[in-house]
Amino acid sequence: MKKYNLNHLRELEAESIYVLREVAAQFERPALLFSGGKDSIILVHLSVKAFWPAKIPFPLVHIDTGHNFEETIIFRDELCRKLGAQLIVGSVQESIDEGKVVEENGYNASRNLLQTTTLLDTIERHKFDVAIGGGRRDEEKARAKERFFSHRDEFGQWDPKNQRPELWNIFNGRKNMGEHFRVFPISNWTEMDVWQYIYMENIDIPSLYYTHERDVFLRDGVWLYDAPFMTKKPDEKVERIKVRCRTIGDISCTGLTISMADSLEDIIQEIAATRITERGGRADDMRSEAAMEDRKKEGYF
Amino acid sequence: MMEEKEFSSKAYLDMELLRFTTAGSVDDGKSTLIGRLLYDSKSIFEDQLEAVKKASIKKGNEAMDLSLLTDGLRAEREQGITIDVAYRYFATPKRKFIIADTPGHVQYTRNMVTGASTANAAIILIDARNGITEQSHRHTFIASLLQIPHIVVCVNKMDLVNYEEESYEKIKADFQAFAAKLAVKDVRFVPISALKGDNVVKKSTNMSWYEGGTLMYILENIHISSDHNHIDARFPVQYVIRPQRDEYHDFRGYAGRVAGGTFKVGDKVMVLPSGFTTTIKSIINHTKELEEAFPPMSVTITLEDDIDISRGDMIVKENNIPRIGQDIDIMMCWMSEKPMRLNGKYALKHTTADARCLIKDVKYKVDVNTLGKILDDKNIGLNEIARISLRTTKPLFYDSYRQNRKTGAVILIDEADNTTVGVGMII
């Protein structure tokens, strides 16, 4: 590396750490949205770096659909224990039981959309004034227009046509009572950056990202895990094959990739050769061209 | 191509980051150019291409409309316009790139300004048939106003002028004459056809008279490490770290991002506004102790002496302090539909400091098309650029924007609705 020159990953790291510190400085009650996926794991890692040797000055919030991979939950609890971080769980099952949302029926039923209500309720109940998320602009085209500091009105809604201009590295987190912010510190990272950073920093990730045998079935070209609550069509038959997760979300919408990758090096080679975006396997995005934009407007992650 | 050869993590980790902005309208072939850069660098995925193909057919287009890749919002797709800044990412084996793609219409000056604020380079597209237009003037002016260090003028649609050298040379000469009036440091020219792919990623065989590199070659090789100010040491304190743990009981660290110059362990430093001097005890990044820190690193600094320091203060070198004052002149771009209030008060943000300010005077307004000064009009509305005098409630520690884009920038916030209404470059 040339003198007085950072490589691009270190520059992205510095940018993200700067954003996280702005959050801690500008807000009263921040929360970090933790899904157990690689992006939120990186957020936690960056937060540890940003405030070291102090502890992370905000709790981790997990919106639990009740349809999570078991490995995700184990990983989550272990990480919180190691860091001594506070964990707050918002339960979608509770929102269903309280009658706030109605469970979808049918083959493509997913609790993904229901998360929005639970998320907004959790934010309100704990009076969080900012929720830090792992969204990246390269993931999806509505996300490409997202700010680092994204304002939400008192209903938690995003108004994409009326976003605050964001210049240089000056972030405007001012708001009225009842409003909140979503902040995306790794906005400028790509999927490859995330994997290279995990590799460079030797960060622990859930075993789901590595190849493993699993009972799966094929639907609309996407391999899904045959969890007990999944409703299969008559012609969908279960196979046991070697797969891995490229993204981790709710089981009902997480497409699995057939893969033999059992190390970070293998995963990186695989990503480099892949011709499909990581959200290509996400059933939640395939609902319509503006699926992500619509969910985000209502207050989704 | 990546799938043919083993992907190298080592090479990936060595890459630098270049941020550039593209301003222009669909007519200039901007979307085609971006599409070409992404496509030829293998950064478009199959499912994205599929989605664009489907959407193009739905809209009744025969050819694939690559602008659909960047138009992320429903309204943009429906109206066929770009409303907002869209960020696109791609990498070659040499560099990683972030494109801030901004619309070029006159009413979207604010988006161009936004995209330009963090860019190392600006691509200015000129249609070879039309030559320099008012829009080219506007784009170049904004690039110079925001002090984008490098400008690459792409003379596009060379295929439509038979790849003639004369058309290119004429535009080049016209541009140089115009740019001489502006503060632009590094201007390069490249004749291209984004549609046919000439000189974008691959060297054109149609323009043997052109001896320079392709656009991609230029983007990969522009020298960017000197884009930061490495002379004037500036460390705006962002956050004070005081661990509530026994083993770090006396630890007090000042977290922030180096905005200029270098800081080394053992350096004598001065803290503003108090003026106290002390020595740097350590510079840390997580568990690593560093010898020195430079822009754009985020670090935590500890000092030998116990001094009262809080967010908004600035650590500098005793022999090189920034300007300190409450009466500040800025070039301002107005970003709000609500017009600026002369003699109005606004909240102001500068580095990590918060203050309030009073707009005392409009010295002149700039006609962004002719660059002429308008002296008799003090009404400033959306997308207008003007020289403004401010009075702040407390002293700021600042440099001119020309010297330092971090310590020379401010934003103005409407205190009634908290929106960012103005952005300023300190003169």
C-alpha cells in the first residue's frame, strides 16, 4: 500500500465507523437491527471497532419472525454473550397473537412483510429514535436511492421523493418528537466487499453460509428449506442436497444455493463467478418490480 | 474476466476507491455510458439484465433500456426521468468505483451538487454533434464549485460525426477556453461512442488519431492519493470515548475522522477552542496502536494531559491553526422549495460542530448558465447559487473550501421542519 493511501475496504470501514459514531453522538436512543445475517454481523463488528475500548453504546434488536433458522438464533445469542451486548427481541408471533397482523396463507405465505409492524412497534415501545440497519445500495434499486441518514415520519414511513440532501460527510439527524431515523452505515459496500472484509478481519459467521446437507425443494427456480411450517405444492418433492445460504432471512423467503463452498476462500471464488445478484433468490423481492420500494415506504428495514 | 481466472483476494484488498459523478441527460447518452461501463466490466448480473429486458418490453421499447437499471423509484420508471442521486458500484482489477449518477436537467442542480460533494472525478458528457451547451457549462461550473479534483470530458457520439478529429478538437478548444475562467485543476478529454463502445473500455479502431487512453484507463489511473489535504492537520472531535470498565478506568479517547494533514504519536497539538496544548499519547484503531493517522482514517486519539474536550472541538497543530470566526462568506446552493429568508436564522452544521446562523447578506447570485453575476436580486430559491454572508452564534474553526473540502463545508437546516435547505462552500 502506498503511503497515505487507504485501500478501498479500509476507506469503507473508516466511513462506516464515522457514521456509527455520528449515530451515537446525534441520537438519544439508538438500536442496531440484527438479523443474524452477514451484513448485520459486520455492523456489530464495526460498532465494536468504533467505540473500543468502551462497549457498543446501543442494544441489538432482532425482529424474530419465529421462522428463523435455528443456527441464526444460536449464533445471535452467542454473539451477544461474547460482547456483553443487550439483546431485544421483537416477536412477529406476538404481533399475530395480539391481532395486529394477520398471517398470510397459501404456498407463498411469508412472515417477511409482517415484520414491518413488529419492527415499528418495537421501535415505539422502546422509544428508539434511530435504528441502524445493514442495508446496502448495491442490493436493490430502491436501496440505491437511500441516504445514510434516512428520515422516517411519525408513522415510520419513508418518503423517497422527499429525502434530505446529504452532502460531504455532514449528516442531518434532526427530527421532531415521534419521528425516527434509519441509518445505513454500510451503504457503499458491495456483496464482494462484505465477504472480503469478513475474510480480512476473520469475522465469525453462522454455519449456514457454508455448504451443508439440507432437505430442500424447488419452487420457481429457487431452492427452499423444507421447514415444518412450509406448505408444499403436490408436485414439489423434497431432496437432500448440499446447499448454503447466500443471504440469511426468514426461512420462507431465503433461497438456498447449491454449493460445495466450505471456506471463506471458496465463497469468495463463488461470488466472483456468480452471474446472479444475491437478492435474486429472495422471494420477497420477486413479488413486483417495486416490491422493495413499497415495503420500505411502509417502514421495512 | 472473473469466471476465467482465479479471483485474487490479495489484489482485491489492494484496490483503491474512486468516486465519480456523471452529469447529463438521457440525450447525451449518459445512461448508455453507465450501462456500457457496468456491462463491459461485468458488473451487471443476469437477473438484473433479465429484469431490465422485461421492463423495456413492457414499456414498448425494442432495444434494452439501460437507464432502467439506475431508475430505482416507481415514479422515475413511470415518468422516464431520474429524480434522485443513484449510486452504482463496479470494480475492475485495479479499482473499485462508486458512481453518483445524477440527473442533468436544470431543476436538479441540487442533485448534481449532492453527487459532486464526495466525488474524486466528474465525467462531463458532450454530444459531438452539438458541441458545448448551456448544460455543459452548468455541469462544469458545479464541478468546479464543489472542487471535484479531476474532470474527464467525454465527447460522445463520435460515430455520428464520422469519428472526425476536427469535431473533437473544436469541442476540446472551446471547453478549454471556457474552463480557463473556472477553478478546475485537472481536465482530460476522450472521444467516445458509448453506444458502439469506442474508447469506453476498449480502445477504438475508428479513431487512430487519438493517442490517449480509454475512459476506463483514465478512471483506473487518475492519481487520487493527493485529493485529500495532507498538509493542514485537522481532527474534528466526533465523540468522546469513556469506557465504564475497570481495566480502562482512566481511559479517555477522542474519536473522529482525520479531515486533513497527519497526526503522529508524540506530536504537539493544540485543542480548539480552549487553546490548550498537549502531546498525542496514542492513536488507536480498535486493538491496534497506530504510529500515525491521515485522511480519511477514523481513529481514536488519546492525549498526555487531561483537558476538557467535547464533540465539536478540533485538534490541530500549534503552528498551523485554521481560521476562527463568526463572520463567514460562503458560496451557497439552495436546496429547498421554500425560498431562502434574508435575515432569517437557520441551524448550521460544520464538521462535527453545531451552531446557528443568521443570513446577513446576498452579495450576488450566479447565473449557472452564463456564469454571470446578478447583483440586484436577493431572492434565492431552489437550485440557485449565490454568495452569502453569514454570522454564526459561535466561532467556527474552518478553512476555505478550496483548501479543504471537509473543514470548508457547511449545511443549513430549517429549524421549523429540520430539513437541509442550504449547502455552502466557505470562501
